[in-house]
Amino acid sequence: MWVDLGPATAVADGAWLLAELEGLPVAVVRVGAVLYAFEDRCTHDGGSLAGGELEGTEVVCPRHGARFSVCSGAVLAPPAYEPLLIFAVREEAGRILVQSSPSSRA
């Protein structure tokens, strides 16, 4: 099921949109023209990734510096070792739609 998270204008390049889908915290970011949706929970300590740096298609955990790919969820630098969940996301008719269940874990 696709969930409407709001207007596409709510997520400018490099900006974050936070939501909860089926009990999971989810972040949506835009890198250039592409939207990415991923679990907003560092797999190292469970804290939110929001507030961390978005460097291209990598997100850096604000607490301990773990790095993740927002494309695949893959861990790019420790201390995390478990990948993030990734959600399908699309822009349609000026709205951001995210699949309510994760599509993968790297």
C-alpha cells in the first residue's frame, strides 16, 4: 500500500521528511531530483538519523558516525554493521508516496 506523506515541495534538495509507517520511523530525503526513503533508526544504537549529515547519497549518524547508503541501506562505515530498511518512494501528481512496508534490507 502506498502512503501519501504530503506535497513534494516539502522535501527540497538535502531536506528531510520524517514519518512513521506501520510502527517504523521513516525518513525521506531528496538528493538532486531523486527521492530516497529509509529507516530513520541507526542500527548501531537505535537513535534517529535525522539531524545527521546527508553527504550525497550517504547519511552519517549524528551520534557515533556510522554511515549508510540511502540508496541501498548498506552500512558504509562502522560502528553499525546491520543495514537500514529501504522503502519504495515515488513522486506522483506533486505528492510524495511511500510504500508502507520496507522493500529491502541490503
